[in-house]
Amino acid sequence: MSQQTRPARGMRDFLPEDVRRRDYVIEIIEAVYRGYGFEPLETPALENIETLTGKYGEEGNKLIFKVLRRGEHESSGETDLALRYDLTVPLARVVAEHRGKLPKFFKRYQIQPVWRADRPARGRFREFYQCDVDAIGSRSPVVETEMLAAVSEVLTRLGFSDFTVQLNHRALLTALLHASGIDDALHGTALVAIDKLDKIGRDGVRDDMVARGVSPGAAATCLDAFENVEVFDRLVTQEDVGAAARRNITEIIELTAATPAAGHVKLTPRLARGLSYYTGAIMEVAVPDLAGSLGGGGRYDGLIGMFSGEQIPACGFSLGLERILVVMTERAMFPPAIATAAADVMVTLFEGEPLDQGLRLAHELRRAGLSVDLYPEPDKLGKQFKYAAARGVKFVTVAGTDERARGEVTLKNLTNGEQVAVARGEIATRLSAEKLRSTTD
């Protein structure tokens, strides 16, 4: 009986082209984040179960991948570890553990996989990468503004122009729930329902809210406000806390005018974000024709205190790498070379010729900074050329007995069929020049 070769549901194999696309996006994200002064951080794939539980709200806790105890405790069925659900809670743990070693204003980026026991769908997987950027130690609106700027610059560099960064505030949502007549005890469960608005629509959310104990009239008042900013503003500013939150959002939007986020940030009253640890501004990236977002985040001033007992302000944003890859692939946004960028040149091997000659040439070209594929066995040149072309390699070298006698190497361009004889000592320089030319064209 043959073995099942598919990966587990919601997990994927990444073939070379997939990895090249992922690396391309990550390199741009890292470059932007470093440009904003963020430092790299990594945390373990496994966390203690108590580190994760109770941090993500009712829905999030159900999606944590729990790990059974091992060894003599295996039969107990108990869990003591879990795969990390996101990168934010592990960051909070790290800050609480290493606060004395970190700067007053700690800015970090982290790009690692996370795991969620979610139902797989288009652009949604059980194992996926998050690209997080967080700032610890300040309540200034400059923090949110810089975050919005960094995320907007990443998306712009990747080629997106039609994105919107939706912005809201948890205090505005709380004020709206109060003004709508929803009991405090139901706020958490109401927000879980509201967070599904884009997925199940107004009627679906209304029914969900009512099923959770919210009166039909209160649910209707709340949902009506999401469709009219003036009504929303009137309701949320009835309380001082709501009015202060509205001023905070206005200031952030005004500050983004001086950044790459200008024109992309918009107050979105219906934005809720289901994670329970958010305490202030919340953000989410939307693009047309995508169910869900390309990323999101917000301020979570109370999360680190759950570990350290010290209230430390914090704000973060997470870009969903998989969703970005799906949209960029569907829109053909990747440079063409990424699909077939196997090597800069392939060195051929002649039948009956010494193998060390090809190895020496390949070594010299690699020392010059070129990516070199060496055909692994002597064969007919036609077969070798066909192999190189299929892999997207533009140039091949030919150095048989005649070429070696003349101190030359034949360089063939597989794109246009041209071939030239190049002095053996100049072949690396010639290929480097061709590589530079192709990257600047």
C-alpha cells in the first residue's frame, strides 16, 4: 500500500519557486522594518500552554494547537505545551523576562511561522508566517503613525497601490456598545460577532449578536452606526473616554499625512479585531476582492503586564505573508525572474573530458559572486542546453579541448542564441557585467 504523500491539511510543501517568492517579500519587509529602526527577534515554536491560553479571547483559545505531555505522562491526555498562535504574546513574555536588558523604547520585528487549528480556506492555512513589527514603551500617537508608515511603505514597495489601512479604537467600540444599550458583560462576545462583519454580513452578525444575548434593538443601533460615520461619532463621543479615543484617532490620521501612509489610512467604525488583548487603536489592511485582510494590529498596553505585573505600553502590526503571496501571485506582481531564477550561469561538462575542469571553472565563477549550476555529468551539449533553458538559466559556458587549447571559454546566451569566445581569465568579469546589466534593465 502506498503512503499518503500530501502534507497535513492546512500545511504546505514549498517548492523552489514558492520559496523564492516568499524570500523576495521577506527581504523587502525586513529592509523597510530595519529602515525604521526595528531590531530582529526570534522566539521558540513551542510555548508553555499557560503562556498562550487566556490571551486571545473565546474564539482564539479554540484555535491553539496543544501538545500532549510526553514520556510517562503521555497516557494522561494532559497538555503542557502549545505551538505559538501568534508572535505578539511571545514578545510580551520576552519583554517581561528580559526587561532589564532591553532599551527603554524597544522596537522589534519578527518573521516566523505560527500555527492555528483553523479551517483552511483561500489564503488561510494552519501553518503560516507572520511578519510582525512592534514598539514597546510609549503611548505617543507617533508609535501608531510610524507603524502605519512602515506597513504602507512595505506594501507600496511590493507593488500595491489600492490598499486601505482601516483604523479604529477599542474605546470607541466600547462607547458605541454602551450607547447602543448593550450590557457590559456582553461586550466581549458582541465584539467577537462584530469582527465577522466582512465574512457573514450585517444580517449574519445581527443574528449572531442576538444569539449571544444582545437585544435585537441594541444590535440594530450598533450596526446602523457602522454604516454612518456621523451617527457613529455622535454615539461614541457621549462619553469622555470615547471622545478622547476619537481625538486620538484623528491625531494619528493627521500625522500620517507626513508619512508614506498618507492617503491610505481611513477611520473604519466597524473594525473590531477579535483578539481580546487590544486596548487602544486597532488597524487592518484591506485590498479589493480579498475576503479578509493582508494584516492587522493595534495597541495592547495591558498584555505585558499579564506576565510582569508592570503596565508597559505596546503597539504592534502583523502582516500576513501567505495572504500577500496569494494576492501578488494572482495579480502577477512578482518580477518575472523570480519564477525561474535558478542560477546566473550553467557550466557544461563534455563527454570524455576531465571533470575537474568544469569544477575549477564553476569555483572561479562562484568566487566572483555569481550563482553557478554545474551540470552533474558529461552529456551531449544539446541536452545540457535544454536543461539549462528549462530552469531559466540565461547563460551556459562551453570549455572543451579546443577552447582550452586557445585559452578561451565559449559563452552562449540561451535567450537569443548568441555565443561569443571569451578569454579564460575574463569570463568571470564578462558574466558579472551581464548580470549587472540584466538587473538594471
